[in-house]
Amino acid sequence: MKWSNKGHEFDEIGYLLEDKKHIFLYGAGEGAWELVEVLEAIQPWTGWNIHLVDRDRSKQQEGRFGYPVLSPEMFFSMEKEQYFVIANAMGKTGNEIYDLLKKKLPENIVIFQQFYFLHTYLLIYFVYVHDMVFFTSESILPLTVCNLNCRDCLNFTPYIKEHYIESLDTLKKNVDLFFNAVELIYRFQITGGEPFLYEDLIPLIEYIDENYREKIIRFEIVTNGTIIPDDRLCKVLKEKEIYVILDDYRMALEDGNKAYERVSGKLQKHDILYMDNSVDRWMRMYIPEEDDGKQYSEEALQLKYDKCDAPWSSLKCGKLSACNYAMYAETAGICNGNEDESYDLRRFSQEKKKELIEFRLRCCEKGYMEFCRKCGGWIFTNERWCGPAIQV
């Protein structure tokens, strides 16, 4: 979104939930646990009472995530005050739930789509109602080096001419700047490249844990499932309660199944929390022969950027990226960004909290990234898909 009223872009909706006491999550499927985890962590500030609704009778009988589950009939018939509702599912199912809620609930009831609520509105709510900078996610890359060379890597590894490995001191300074501005974050993530190749990974984890763990709801590391962590690292991952995102590329890599089983077995042996991140396809964000040389007007680039709505960001050189993929593309030499595409945390002050949140929600001076000229778009707009982890 192009900035038009910096520091006041969300004034009309900032206090929308200020007086609410109850939140109803309509949909208690497998993916609902993530939102429940966030809501429980932020409850000391929000005070919201959590309620679940689902048409599955077994869930109504057994409950879900430690909460009773209401039937839709009971939910729609009960008298409710000071509440709002989340259509708690993604994709087509989420859209169907949202349409149902809009049809059956009074017009004055606030209804959110799950993705928008988690990745956008919570940030707005915290800065307006609690004067706090809350982020849903942020990532830090200790290195771009990876032992794989995936053709469609979203860090654009095949195009990197000079890889970088950040010093531990530089990473500490970046982390300090970040948490000087951000008071609470759901997912703080170490990624790469392949972070298990970073020699100072243990002291980096220990530094973040010692100084900022109370600000992090979930501390994560993303690994490609081919590097076996040694016992010392496993001990730290267990002690610091690091959540490992274990990418599953078994079908794409030679001996990938054996490597994945060795890594997952090691994590299980040390009782480390991890998620099997298995996907059957990747989006192709950059295809040189299709994307280079395309011409766009300013208006077309702004529209493309707004429709993309990728929610991820990265931290590098004391700066936040408006779009992490644009930062990765610039690092790989695919395009040249400009100062408008990053937020310099060295210039942050307490008076700029709303401005920082606006930037994190993709507001910028031009209303697009230079990489938009070459990018195929994120999940919501990209129509180019392929198998995961194809090697070159």
C-alpha cells in the first residue's frame, strides 16, 4: 500500500476491538491450534475469553485444545455481548464460513478472516489499544550458504554470486535493534540458507534466549531436513524450547528419505519440538526467461503489490524489509532495491510505533517493490507452480 497518511493509516479501525471481551473461533480444525496458541499468549493484554464453534459432533463431545466446542446451532441461538468472530479456516472453507457468518449475524458484529486477523489486524489492535509494537513474525538469516541448490528457492540461492556469512556480533546488534522496537512477537525465526551450517548458531540462540525470550511466543529454526544436528546443538534446542520447522524434500532429493529420517530421528531422540513441513508443490516466484523485461506502469505495480499481500519480512543490516522476497532478490543480484523498501531500526523512536506497524503491514512511499517488476507473486496471486526442491 502506498503511504498516504503516515502514522494514521489505520485510525478508522484501530480501536475496533477495544471494548470486546469474547472471541468466537468458528472452525476448530487442525490449523486452529495456531490461532489458539497466539490468543492464549496475548490474553494478559487482551483479556479475551476464547470460545470454539464447530459442526463436528465428535469435537463438540470431546472439546478441542482444552476448550468446549459449541455447535453452530447453539452459537447462533445464544445471546452474546461484547464479542467478535473469526472465520477460522483458510482457502475455500474459510470463505464459506465467512459468508455464512455475514449472512447469519447482525451487521454490527465484527467478523474477520483468520489470515487477515492474525497477520494484519492484531498488529493494528496492539499499537492502538495497548501502545505496543506486536509482530506476528520476523526472520533473521545468519548466512545465505546452503548445501542444496533448489531451482525455485525463495531465497534465490542459484542466483547468488557471493554468499554472505554474518558475524555473531553483527547478528547480535541486529537482534538488539529489533527488540528495542518490537515488544512482543509470535514467531521469531532463524532461517537461511541452511542455519544448521552456521558455526555460531548455538551462541546466537543463547544470546536471543537470554536477552529476549520473554518477548517471543514461539522461537523457531527452519532447516531443510538434510543436516543432522550434533548432540550439543540438540541439547540447546531442547533446553531453549526451540521449535524446528523441518522441511520435507524426501521425494525430490537423492537419498532424501534416509537423510530426513536421520534428522527427524535425532530430533525425536532428544525430545525436540518440530513440525514436519511437507508440501507437494512450490510456487515459482522468479523465472528469468518469463519475468525479465516486462513493462509495468506505476499503477499496475502498486496494484500487483497490494494483491500479493505476502506477510513475511526479514531483518538485515539493522533494517526490516517490507517484503522479504524483495530483500532476497536484491541480495542475489536479481534487482536493485532502494531505501523505501526497508525500515532503518536505528531511526526508530517511541513516537514512531504506528509508522513502524504500517511499514510492517507493507506501507511504503512508492507502494511497491522494485522486485515486483520481476516477481510472479506470492500464494494468493501466483499461478506458476512446480514440484518442491528441484535441484540444479
